[in-house]
Amino acid sequence: MALVFALTLAGCAGNPGDREVILPDVSRQMAQVQPPISREHQRILAAYGGAYNDPKLEATVTQIVDRLVAASERPEAKYRVTILNSPAINAFALPSGQLYVTRGLLALANDTSELASVLSHEMAHVIADHAAIRADQAKHAAMVSNVVTDVLSDPMSGALALAKSKIALASFSRAQELEADGIGVGIAARAGYDPYGASRFLASMGRNAELKAGANGPDPRAFDFTSTHPATPERVSNAQLNARQYSGPGAGERDRNVYLARLNGIIYGEDPAEGFVRGRKFVHPRLAFTFIAPEGYALDNTAQAVLGVRDGGDAAMRLDVVSVPAGQTLGAYLTSGWLDNVDPGTVQDVTINGFPAATATAKGQEWSFRLYVVRFGSDIYRFIYAAKRFTPETDVQFRASIDTFRRLSTAEIQTARPLRIKVLTVRAGETPESIAARHMAHSDHATARFRVHNGLAQTARLKAGEQVKVLVE
């Protein structure tokens, strides 16, 4: 199942290039949605936090897709679009023509042409039948698809999965990416969009990846566009060369203000219904708990677990929730086999901020683990801390982190709000620095983040009257 899933999806940001393309006839494939594809759709929704319900954004994306389809090599094709409720920057397509785009990607784009470049690229993968070609190639190779739950059965290799998200999406080959970009830029240009949208969006992706790496060290999220297709300067240059085949700069539709108006109010980052990250702190208003990761950790909230990785990648953590029979003691649960190589001699009953808990250690070939299970209401919260070099000092840091686990007060629950995008009009004399200082709520590297999310180069200045995106509660 994991292999099929990996082969039918691909998070993409391919290299725009100029190639002659022979297109297969996939109209029958796209016209018929088989039950397995429907099951994959449900898995995708589960993995990406479900669908994001925003009628105005849905209308915008659908309008763009309709224009692209009419200008494509398969104008009779039928596509269905789902906006995924995920902060990841990603888009992909099923062979049936089901298109997916995350709200994180929508938030990074700055006009209709940038979004059109992403959607036309994904449509191109479907038009060129890349998934089937990739599947045929995979029959001759050994492929292993790891999920985060590996850590629960194999401590020796599982620690590596702590730094990755649930499902590894298989990337297309470089040739297929070049092919998709050649098709995609042409589709967008023929549809009347600015063909330079691809190069601008690729540049924003690259700068966003650099910002995340510089701010947090290793990125615990593996769902990003950039995780398999980093936006290098060479790719941006290739995108510009491709666009020049169709027009010079400034031609084609961008509709920046219209697009930003549709983005106004969209949730940025995690959905509060699933909890959200504020630096090293994780807050879950619905489940009414919070905790703080050890110093130097970058946290990521996924659909199944909260993951964290320390700068340098030599330590990690995971928090998830399970149900355990009421009659089973916490100590007995620790040694029940849900994780290998737990040392029974290290099992201890402890109390964490008034909640019954138990702890133990486990050891793999390269990683050592400190485990905590806490009874919180009717569920068990499992904290798995892992380190390549497990020292008494490291263990003290793990204990300090688990000691921050507590119940949220009523006031904290009522005031916990997600970040949202707000669109402002620049006033005379305002600069990226002044706007970021005043309006970028809960944002580290506020000015750099403001520039990235507005497609502004390092030295770019603002003009009075133009519209920009900021983050507010």
C-alpha cells in the first residue's frame, strides 16, 4: 500500500526546461476514478489534516485550473481540486486528475500567475502519464517507504524517522520534471498568465527553505515541495529562459491585488484544532495541554504526532497519543512491546505536574531513548526522546522538557489563536523592517520572513499604496 501511495503522488517544483514532448492518451484514465484512487484520496486527507474549507479560495483555484485546462494539450480532461489543510508548501496530482494544493503553498504565492505555474506543472505530470512510467521503473528497483511509526517497532532505524513526516512521497525523475515544466510553463502562457510566475515562485521557495534551515537547523517536515526539489538558482534561471520563449517581463496576467484579497484571513501555520507550535512551545487548545521542547529543538506538528529535531540532527523527540486498557499499569505498558529493547530495570513510576506517569530507557545500535508515558484523561501521552550520545546532561534536558507538560487554563484556551494572513496597504515611508516589527506576530526573523512571503528581494523597497501580507493573531 505504501509503495502504491508513493508512486502515485509527487510533491514537485521541477526545473523549467525546453523539451519536445510526446503525450500519451490518458483521457480514459482521467475519466474513470477507480476505487483505489478514492482510497488514496482518503489517505491524503488524513495525512494532510483534511480539506481546507474556504469558498473564495476554492473558487480562485478552480477558475485558474479551468483556464489552464482549456489551454492545455488535453482540453477535454476533467480535474478536481482539493485544498489541503496543511501548512506545508506542496502540490501534487493523482493520475486520475485529482489535484491537491496546500494552504501553505497558497500563502507563499503572491499572484495568480505563480499559483498557475504550480498547477500547470502538476497537470503536466498527469498529461504526460508520469506516474505510470515511474511505476514501471520501480518494478526493477527495491523501494522502501518509511513512516514515522517505524520508531515504535525499530529503535535502531526508527530515530531517523523522527525527523521525517508520515509518508515519503516519491519524486519524479529529473527528465520527468523537465518535461512537466516544459509543458506547464507553456500551458500557463497560453492561458494568458505571466510565464515568469514560475521563476518568481521557485525563488520564493528557495528563500523560504533557506530561512527555515537558517532559523531551525534540520527541518523536521518532509512534506515540503523543497524536500525533494530544492529551488536552486539554476532552476530559477531555467524558468526565466523558458518564459522568454513566450513573452518579455511584464506580459500576462498576475492580478496580485485580487489574489491577495482572496488570501486575506487564511490560517497560517497549524490549524488550532490540531494544536500549534510557537517556537519550542506546543499548545493544543482542544485537548487542553501544552509542553516545551528542549533547548535548540525545532518542532513540527503533523497529523499523527508532534516531532522535534535538535540543531545538528543528533537528538530528536516525538509525542503522540494512544488508548490503553484502564487496568494496565503505565509501567506494564512501557514493557508491553510497543517499542523494542526497553530495559525493564529502568522502569519507574513518576508524577508529572500531578499526572500519573512512568519512565524507562531503551537502546538501539546508534540511538538511545528516554521514554515517558503520562495518563492524561482517558488517554496515554507518549513522549519519546532520542539521542545519539545519551549523557546524564542530555537526560536532565529530557526531564526538564517533560516537566513542562501541563493542563492549559481556561484563560489560555480562550486566548489561544492561530496565526492568519492579513493584507495591508503600504503607507508612505514604511519599510519592510518597520512593517515586520509592527505586524509580524510571533515571528522569528520577522523582516526576512516578511520579505520571503511577499516575494521581495533582499534590497527591494516598498511603494506607498501596494499591498503586502503580514501575520496576525
